[in-house]
Amino acid sequence: MKVPNSCIAAVGSAAFLGLTAAGATAAIFVLPATDAGFVTEAGGSAKGDSTLAPPAKYNYSVGFEEHYATGALGPILAPMFRKNYFVFDLTGVTKEITSAKLTLWSGTLETADFGELYEIHESTDPLGAAGLATALTTGTGTADFDSPSDPLVIAAGTLYTKLADGPLVLGTIGLIPAFDDSFVEIAFTPGGIGYLNLFLGETLILGGVSPSAMPPVFPQQPFGFTGPDIPGGDPKTPMLTLTTIPEPSPLLLVPAAVGAILLAAGRRRGAL
């Protein structure tokens, strides 16, 4: 039986329209951080005092601070800077990412230098950085966490050098008074989205820094006291929201396949 060309054209057209219509929907992933925290160049950390820290428990503050640089409780306070970090599990994300945003809790900004930028940068050794973040969460230290001989201090200081050390800015935001004690969203740049796509199906660590921070009269700690265990309402866990390329609904593939078969059959008949 020969199938009329008009029927073939109609089926093929319906299949094409189905594949490009609303049935092709993008997948959205909302991923909580599996770990978060801060580190300083001297080995200060949110995971302090040799206590094993559950993932994402402590705050992820960033910027200028004064830290005890000569052991626990001083006696010397030294100026230094914090970088913060966030670890996400992307094992369930396998399709190309088209947009992304990082949601953070600002903390109380009364000591912030408003107008200062906060930037997420690439890390040139992300696997090494992720391993050091794991070491801070699962490792053991001495009773004097601030001691330079403590292995956790060594890991934290090394992690500081690996976080946000690349030139590519993945996303940025300027601190303003309206952000005080609120959730803020940082949209990823096109280059940042390309960077995220390097980690499909893997573990991702993001590092943040305030490159314009200058030592003020008082230390400033945006995003401070932001761990999920901090009382006062909603969990403050960092969240990464990803949108991936659309995938056609399986039901829409059926008319497409039927259309292709009928089209091929019609061509064979016409060739006879």
C-alpha cells in the first residue's frame, strides 16, 4: 500500500512542530552546598578549634579581618583577608548548563564597606582545593587550632592560596545596605557558565573574594555568621540554581520517529 505524500508531509510537519514546541522543557537544579566556610592566608578557618565540623555548618564570611596570627588568643592581632568557599555535588547534572545563580545569606553588614565588590573567581587547581576543603571538614587537629603546626591550619592556609586564584570572574555583586540580613543572588557570567560546564557530573568548589577590600577602622565580614545552624529562621545554606538545555519529552519522540519512517517509505516507493 502506497502512503499518500500529503499524509507523509502532514505527519512529518506535526513531528517537527512537536519537537520545537512547549514539550521541550529545560531542567532546573537547585543544589544546596555540601560544604561551605572561609579560610585566611594564615590558616584561620570556619572549622576552628580542632572540632570536627559537619559540612556547611560554619559561616562563610569574606573580606578584611584581624586574626590571632601567633597562636590561639594572641597575643598579636594581625590584619588579613578571608576568602570563602562553597562545595556542590553536580553528579546529577549531565546536560549543558545555560544559566546559573548562587544564592547566599548576606549576614549583618554593619561593618561592611558599601560599594565593595564580592566576586566568585575560577580556581586554577579546583581538585586540589576541593580536597583541602574535605580535609578541613573530616580531619583532626590539635587543641590549639591557631598553632602554625596544626595540620588543619596548614590545610586552611594552602586552601586560601588555591581559592579564587584565577583571573576569570564567574559572577560579581556590589554590597549595598539593602542586602543587610537578606538572601542575595549572584548571576554567573557567560564565562562563568562555561566554567561550570567543565564540572558536569563532578564535584564543584567555588571560591569568593572581595578584591577591593581595604582595611577599615573595624574588621568587615560580609556573609558572616551564616551557617545553617545559626538561629533566626530559614536555613542559610548556600544554594546553586542551574538551568540546563531543553530536552524533548519522550512522547514527542514518537511522532518524530513515525514521521521519519513514513517519509523514508514514501521515498522508496517513489524511486520504484
